[in-house]
Amino acid sequence: MTKLTIEDMAIFCKKKGFVYPNSEIYGGFSGFWDYGHLGVELKNNIKNEWWKYHVQSREDIVGIDGSIITHPKVWEASGHVESFQDIMLACPKCKEKIRADHFIQEKLQVNVEGHKAEEINSIIKKNKLKCPKCSSDFEDTQQFNLMFKTNVGPKEDKSPIAYLRPETAQLMFADFKLVVDNARLKLPFGIAQAGRAFRNEISPRDFLFRSREFEQMEIEYFAHPEQTNKCPFINEIIDTELNFYSAEMQQKNKKPVKMEVKDALNQRLISEWHAYWLSTEQNWFTNLGAKAENFRVRQHLREEKSHYALDTWDLEYNFPFGWKELQGIANRTDFDLKQHMKFSGKDLSIFDEETKKKIVPHVIAEPSLGVDRSFLVFMFDAYEYDKKRENVVLKLHPKLAPVKVGVFPLVSNKLEIVKKAREVYDLLKNEFNCRYDCSGSIGRRYARADEEGTFLGCTTDFDTLKDESVTLRHRDTTEQIRIKIDELKETIRKLINNELKFEEAGKLVK
Ligand code: GAP
């Protein structure tokens, strides 16, 4: 089968109720998407798994949930008001507007992220690049700030301007002192936040990949300014294999190299903290069913780095449109805390018990992940067309599957069997997201459930009426076992948590 494109995925998501184009009845709204009944379940599962793994199961990370609109000074201090800009190419004739760096990358295969407007103008002129729609010359490039502006308070003209946050990150710095004091954290520690972010992207594209409203899951991970080289948890991930693509490899036109973290550290390819966080993040994905071969870790080139970053590595995924950033992991040093100290006049340093001195911690890693891009990764790696079954099987990890159990009466015209299926559904629905389905043949219902990623099918039949047992069907293998109704809940729980093998959970049906 030919590789699934991003357009195919958008069509599949719409057809099955995962994601719809926003306000489609009005012709759609570029850069905005609505999640449907299955999409919202999958998205919530992704966010919950992220929160469990990064916050609830760690002693060194706590969470916050800051507001979307915040004091405008926050964005002045962070540098977003001045520097959160892209360069736009505008066509005077057909009014097409496109992002200069993407356009040049596409046309010339040259990375110009971070280049100044004058440099971009000269590249455009030198290479005689024209508007892709009408072939006219572009106007001179313009800088464009990506933050959405709004007013606060009832009087529009007198209100101070405010912004919809372009990242969740800054609140972790603005609330830093409050969080550290209440949570009694000791370095190294992190503050996590998940929520919406907004960017007025010049050219949103590739379905959910680049939109104007999206969600992020971010951590600011702080270390002592004199202990930025040593990661105390490095042994936990030392054997993880990553596909490394350092700045040097890119400059020398070399290919990425797969190696274990311990070898990369020996070769001084990467810092301990970056190795730790990149591995931790890739492991989070692969533990939830994503395929390791679709990931690589790429270091930013000097000119690509954001204004605040000392070193940045991206966790990249092999999307159908190429290797692209899934998650950025920047070393932001003490840039943000110091900026907020400067702009607010407040002391955000903390007291170091060892040296008895005040210190400003360094953000040695800011793992910053898009929920919507993660959604795409899990969908692409789960999607399989099964030739024998002649339908798509969405092999999502059971913890991510939007529906855990589909409950079906084998036939819908036998009242007792239907009644039993309803009883089973009522038994399970408070614990697992279940779906009762009695329309069409049982084969059709299984196919529908496979396409929606439903992990298990539970069918009541004539034997159920005799011995209170049901058939449980595994989505990925179509294997079936027979199991007693009173064992269902516990068995399903264990199967979802991978504590029990399916074949051992009941009597195999031949
Ligand atoms: N606080 C750092 C920060 O926001 P970023 O690289 O600009 O860094 C982090 O964004 C992540 O947010 C990206 O790796 C991506 O997953 C997601 N993201 C950024 N812009 C996005 C957009 N327009 N649409 C969807 N996801 C986006």
C-alpha cells in the first residue's frame, strides 16, 4: 500500500469522527480544527498519559494550570513582543501570503530560519523566486508578530492590549516563586503545564501539524547554575538508542547515526541533560505504541536557535511530508527568570542551603510538546490497512484507545441476548469508555470498531444465556477468548494495563 498522506489522514479523521474542519458550514476557518467524539477521547487520553508519566509518577515535577490571557508585561519580558516574528512574503497581485523560511526551504532546500528580512529579500531576488500562485514578484518581505492581540476590560479604546499566550511556558516562570515555596521543591525540579496556545501562523498547513490554535504540554526543568552538566538520572536511560543528527552532522552533510546514549555521551555529542530528556520523551512515545524507527533527535543549527536558547534539540518524527519537529527541548539557561526579575522588579532567586547563597536556577531543559502533533504521531503509527479483513485497523495502545470495549449482542432479534449485552454494557460503562452497538451484522460491527481503534469487542450470544460467559475479541489479532461476565471488569483492566496476556485471560475460541 502507498504511504498514507497527511490529506488521507485528515479525510480518515473526518470520516470516523476524530477531527473536523472548524466551522465547516461557513466554509471552514484556516488554521482551526474541532475534535469529534473519538478525537476528544484520544486527545484526553494522550494528555492524561502525559500528565501521569511526567507529573504524577515523579517526585521532582509539579503542575500548574495558568490562565491563557496574562499580564502583557509577561510577553515583553519573555521577548515575544519584540522577537516572536516570522518573515512573510506577500504577493502584490494575487494577495497570497506565505512564510518565507518554509517557501525557501521548499524551493531551494536551504534552512533560513532566523535570517533577517534583508537576507531573505536578497535570497528571493538572487534566485528569482516568484509567487507560487500567479508568478508575480513578491513585495519586500515584512516581519510579522505571531501573537493574537485582544483587549481586556469593557472599554475597547482605553483597555491595555493583551495577548493570547503563544506558549504555555511563561507562567511557569511568572509563578515560579509561588510554586517553589508551596511545593517545597529541591533542585533539580520541574514545573509542568498543559493547555492551549495560539499563534497567528502566516500559512497554517498540514492538517493539525501547524494550526493557529493548538495545545502544548510543557515542562520547565530547573537545575543549580553550577550543576548544569550532570544529570542524576542519566543511568535510567543510558542504554536507550536514539537516532542522532547533530548540528555538525548536518553541516557536513552526513546522515543521522543510531547509537546508545552512553556512546553519544562518550563521543561528547550531546549533554547529559539533553540526552536524558530526549530519551525520556522518546520512551514516552514508544511505551504508548509509537514506532522508534520514526523518531530522530536533531540539534538546532546556530542560526535556528530561539533568542533564549543556549542549545536546542528537537525530537523529530518522520511525517508523510518529511522529518519535522514534534517536540523542542531547549536549554533556556536563566534567561527567563532573569528577564522576569528585571521587568517585575521582584526577586525570583532561591536560597541554596549548601552554599548559603541566593541563586537563579537554570532551565537546563524545556521539553515542549504539541498535543496535536502527538495525536498525529499516534494515529499514523496505529493506522494499518488489513487486506484480509478489508478494513483499516487502528492499532492504538489500549491506554490511548478512545473506546476500550465495544459491546455487541451477536444477533439483534433475540431479546434475551440483547438484554444480556445491555447488562454487560451497564456493568462496564462506569469504569471503561464503552460503546454499545447492535446495528448491522456482527462482522460489520467488528470492522467499525477496528477502524475506530476500539481495543476489545465483547459479544453476548446463545451460550451466554446458558453459562453467563461472553466472547472477548482482540482488535489487533482478531483472536477470541471465552470469559465469565463476573471476571470481565478485572480482566479488561489487566489487559489495558498490559498485566495479562490475552491468550491467558480466558479459554481460546478456535
Ligand atoms: N515554549 C517553547 C515553545 O513553545 P516551540 O518549538 O515554538 O517551543 C513547541 O513549540 C511545540 O509546540 C512544537 O514542537 C509543536 O509540537 C507545538 N507547536 C508549535 N507551533 C504549533 C502550531 N502552529 N501548530 C501545532 N503545534 C504547534
